[in-house]
Amino acid sequence: MMHPLIQSRLQSVVDRQRRLRFWSRLAGCWTVAALLGVGLILLQRQLGWASSLALPVVAALGIVAAIVVVRRHGRAASDWRQVAAAVEALHPKLDGRLLTAVQQEARAGGGFNFLQDRLVREVVAHHARSDWAQIVPQSRIRIAQLAHLLGLVFFALVLFGLRTTGGQGLLTRIADSAVKVTPGDTSIERGNSLVVLTRFGGALPASVDLVVGDAFTGNRRIPLVKSLADPMFGGSVSEVMSNLVYRVEYAGQFESAAEAGRTLTLVSLGVIIGIGFLLHLAFKSARDAAL
């Protein structure tokens, strides 16, 4: 058993190291879960399909990973020799005495002999002159906490993005969740008019066209008119004489989706670089930050 005076002095170092690793690993959890969500958003937009399960799955993975980090943090064992070696590296005047003191074992009766007590007193005196805990300054812990906050905000924003693109069903078209066209697939009597209404759930486009195709006239475009009060465009086919197929096209529907994907990718890349840079500052090592 290590001498209690040595253990109590090293405990402050251990506590700071644990806090640094804790906040850094939490930042990593939120970031990895957010990246998974970004991948799902981009995949959904690429395929044109979305699922209501995307948001709860990503949220559950992030929360479960965070719980695992918290549980492991509370049960992590201390490697006293490794801690002593880190202190010795910062304070070479200890000249190996701290490492030697950590390895001392009490006698069968529970006490330490004269030489062991003398070694411990010398090491404790050095601690009184030098704060060993400064091998992990508070500033590095605050940087790790900032990285954690950035990762958590990134995760929350991605969840919000999944909420707006996830659709209402188990599997739905993204366009169907944002744009509603009525009457859809319908039947009318020959010679009657067909009224088409298009309601947008998001930003309104500059122009909307009804593209109608039949066996006699081919494809023709009919501009739809915006309602003054509602986010809706409407128009009509004056006379339907045969079976026809119609669709709604609006300005910027493909360009806006591509631009949104590029923006999301760039923002995600910037956040990853920012978090990685903060963790590098916190650990003073790219290798330790990655771990």
C-alpha cells in the first residue's frame, strides 16, 4: 500500500487528469453522433427519402455513448506510477524520488521504516514548494469543456436538422413532407377543369409551374399563382379531354438542395476542425487528443 501522504498529494493530479479526459471524451461522443446524423441527412437528401426513425436513433446513440463515458469515468482506476512519472517529467529535481516513494510498501505491521519515512518527507516537502497538479492546468480543462460545449451544440443542431428532414412516417419522400400537392391522383369527368393547389412547408420559391402532359398536346407548362394569405400556389387546367399526368416544378428546388448539402458539409468540417484544435490545445498532443 502506498504511503497516504504521497497518495493524497498525487490525488489532485489524478482528479485533474480524469476531468480532462472526461470532458474530452464527452466532446468526442457528441461529435461522432452528430457526424452520424450529418451522414444520414446527406444520404436522405441524396436518395430523396427520409425516415422518422433517424432522429430517435441518432439521439439514442449519442445519449448512450455519453452514459457509457460517465459510468467509466466514475469507475476508472488510477495508475499511480504513470501519474508519478508525469510529475517527475515536469519536475526533474525530484530525481526519481517520487517514483521510488510510490513503489514503497508498508511493513507487515502497517508502518514504514526510517528510510522510507525520510524519502516521503523529502517528496512531500517538494510538493509544498511546487504544485504538482499544474501538470494539468485549469486552462486546459476549460478548453476541453469548451470543446464539449461545441460538440453538444453541434449534436443539438444536427438533431434539429433531422427533425425537419425526417418526415412523418417510417419511410417518406422528402419532397412529400415539405410540399403538398392536391388533388394528387384523381379522377374527373371529361371536359371538366382540374384545379391544382401546392402548399409549401418551408421557404416559398420565386415561381411554381404546373407541367401537364397528355396524348394530344404533349407537355405544357402552366404558371401557378401565389395565394396572398397562405403559403400556397394554385392554377388549373381549363378542360381535361383525356388521361393526363401532371407534376409541379418550382425554381431552385435542385439548386437549393445541393447548396444546403454543401453548406452542411462545410459547417460540419469547420466544427470538426475546431473541436480537434481545442482538444489538441487541451492535451498538447495530437495523438492524445485523438485517443
